[in-house]
Amino acid sequence: MIGVIANPAEHVVVREFFELFKTPWEFYRPGQKYEVLLCAGEANFEQNGAKVVLIYAGQKLSFDLGERIQIASQGTTGCGLLYKGYRIPIYGDRIVFRGDGTGELLDQESKLPAIHLSRSPGRVVVRVGYNLFAEVHTMLTAGQPASNASIPTLELHIALLRDLIVAGGVALVEIPPVPDGYRFIACLTHDVDHPLLRNHWFDHTMFGFLYRATLGSLIGVLRGRRSARELLRNVTTAAKLPFVHLGLARDLWAEFDRYAHLEKGLRSSFFVIPFRNCPGRTGQGQAPMKRAAGYGAADITVQIRNLLSAGCEIGAHGIDAWLDSTSGRAELEEIRRITGSTEVGVRMHWLYFDEHSPVTLENAGADYDSTVGYNGTVGFRAGTTQAYKPLGATRLLELPLHIMDTALFYPAHLNLSPDEAQKRVGEIIDNAVQFGGCVTINWHDRSIAPERCWGDFYLEMVGELQRKGAWFATAAEVVSWFRKRRSATFEKAGVGSDVPSMKTAIVAEDLPNLHFRIHNLRQTPTISCNS
């Protein structure tokens, strides 16, 4: 059992952190014996036989003076620490030490240790030079800048804490964010922005299509970003545009529900815009008119029903739900009316979001949100692959977005070649294999059609996810599995047993089981649990 001492203002962060690092813990109670004590900042406590004492703070403490710990320097924001080949960004204060440090965690610039160890018979005291819960707060609110998008920072904080506890000789049990029988989770999602090419006449979408299908495709071939076959396909499609508008040629954008066939039963989630010709608002006023969609969910009722019949999920691609609960309720109700679903999740159009959005969406009645990600790059904005509860929310969970097609390939964003994009995507998948959690992908409705022609890359990516051992689930199913994991509680072991029992408040036979991961036992049993 871990006893945690933290500033009361950080308690909500502590609770959420230990939903992500699912292991037995409680807030410190005087007189209670703990195997591990974890303190954030200045604290008074009795070490009372704890085998491992961990003290996190980015400033000098009275503890440091009493233990004669030598602090080499103190920094503020923007530094990085090196750990097992990873870089851990630190967004708050940090200190580094002289003397009895450890090479496990080093300051990136000075190469001085950011951990100070002291050992005595039966006890290890570890002084860590940053505030763990302040860092977690940053991850779950502001998130990471794009420059650190490739780093699963929150997962690295969990890994470091786990390693420090295990190295101290304490038996540690956890419920990892990995469904039993799989290595990680994959969630395939599709934002439906342009379901019909013929909806667009003399607007920015049509002109952008014509440019990218002709001159843009030619430039792509010359730069090695496109094949000659794609150029021919795009030019041919552009030439047919007048006939598409006249109804004499097939509208290739109208086939977004073909994803259900391409994915071969893996099932995915489609976020559809509730109302047509509605640009919505920004925090300062009306959004640009080009944000308005040329369709509403009612216009694609047939495609929606086809997708539901194939086992896919339909969510709301919200317009103003992030900003206004009344608008959010109307948007969600439109999706409920068409689909018949009672629980509806949301992803905001153009990824509009702010620090108040989780509570606003919760008040609107959203079951979950999947907006937190980057428009211009790929990676871990919240530093995690796990669904988490945003600070301030009561029930709403956030399923973070990691990979988006336009971020990979658009010239205004990463502008990657297929080989470069494959490498970036592979790194994200490998992190999920390492740490668990869910890789959430957004491949837009028109991305398998001309002029984008990104269908082959998408299918290769899905194949890689399958080869790496993913459980494929809709966004709603992923969130339900994480709710099940969050509902799990640990109970004291019986007499003669070192392994606590586990039970969940949520029993769902259609979801994979949870399982234990146990460290520092002479024998490591394999345990899975559904209830």
C-alpha cells in the first residue's frame, strides 16, 4: 500500500493519477503503516517502517537541509530529464543534486542526477527533483506543446515511480491499461466533414480540391510524395467534377461508409456534424464561415444506418458544444434522434477546446470526449495513451487523439512522405505496446478518395496495429473498458497470501477482462478478472 502526502489543492490530481497508475494507495493517515510513502513538497510524516520513502519537489526543502542533501542547481520551466533512453520534459520547477545521486535520471543539459538516494538497513529514501503532481496537472490541463508531442510524458512518470518502488524491494500489484489477451488498444475514428463533393460549388473546399488534384498532385510527384498513379486518378476525378454536379458521374466522396468494408469487421467510430451551414463560434465571436459544413446528420441518414448495421458507432462532431451546454444538448440530441442511441460521445470540429470544455460537455450530456490532440502534428498532447477524467469533470472521460491524417500529410503541417509518416506512426504504436493504453486514430471521411488518396497508407497502418496485437474497439467501447478498470478496487489479501484480490463495480461480458501485473513476488501468478 502506498501512503500519499500532498497539498490538499492537489488531491484531485492525485486521485486521477492513481486511476492511471492503478495500484493500491490511499492518502496518508498518521499511525497507519505503509510499505511506500510518497510525499509531494514539504510534509511532516512518520517513516513508520516504510521500505521506500519518495519525496518529490522542485524546490529546496527543509528535509534536504536536515539530510544534508547537496543541491547543485535549480531550474524553472523548459528543462528535460533523461531516463532509460527517454526524455521526460519537466514543465515546472526542478532541481539537480550533487553527491549520492543515481545515473537513472539525469538532467539533459548538465548530466547531473535529478534523484538523490540514501539507503539504510531495510529502507530506501528517494528524493526526486520535481513535483510529480504539478507535472500531472499540466498534462491533464494545458497539455504538451507540439515540440514534445512524441513523448508519452505521463506514462514515463508512472514508469519511473513504478521502477523506484520495485527497486526498493516492495511487492507491487497494478492493473495495467491493457485488456487481457491483448498488448494495447486501437481505436479507429473518422470525422465526417465532407460526405459529398457535389455539396461544394464555388467555395474554398472545391477550389482546394481542384488545386490539390491537379497542380498539387504534380508537385507531389516531383517531390516524391505521390505516385504517378495517384496523379492520374486525381486529374481524372477533377475532370469529372462538372459531371458530378450534373449527376452524370459518381461522387467518390459519397462512399465514406466504405470504411466499414475496408476495416473488415474491426468496427470504428464516425463523428458526424449535427447541423449544416453552421460555423459556430470561437471564444471571441463567430467562427470563420469556412468552418460550416455543407451537410447535417439528417442529410446522411442512410449512410448512418448502414454504419450502425455494420456495428460502427456514430458520435457528434460538435460545433458549439465545447463552448455552450445548451448548444451541446441540441447537437447531441440530433445524433440521438437519428441513431436511437442514448449515450453519445463527441469530438469537436476543428478540435476547438478550452479548459472549461470538459465540464461544458458533461453538462450537455456527452458520454465522453475525444478532442484532445493536435491539429498540426501527431503524438501525445496529454502525455498519455489512457482515457482519463479531466480535472473538474464528474463522469466525462477524455479519450485523447494521437494520429490524424491531415497532420501527417498536409503541406501546412508535417508534410511527410509515406515512409516518413510510417516511421512517426510506428513510434506511437511502439509506445502503446510498451506502456499500454489506446492509440486513437482519426482518418477523415474523404481521405480514402481522390484527391487525398490516403487509403493505402491507412490499410497498412491498420495491418500494423493488428500485427502488434491490438484490441480494436469503437471509442464508446474503449471508454467503457476504461470505466470498468476505474471501477476496480483492491481488497486486502487473505491469510498467507501476498496478492490482494480485486473486484469491479462494472461487469461487462462483452468487454475484455482486466488483469494483474505483479512485481517482486517469488512466483508471479497469471490473474485475470472480469468482476
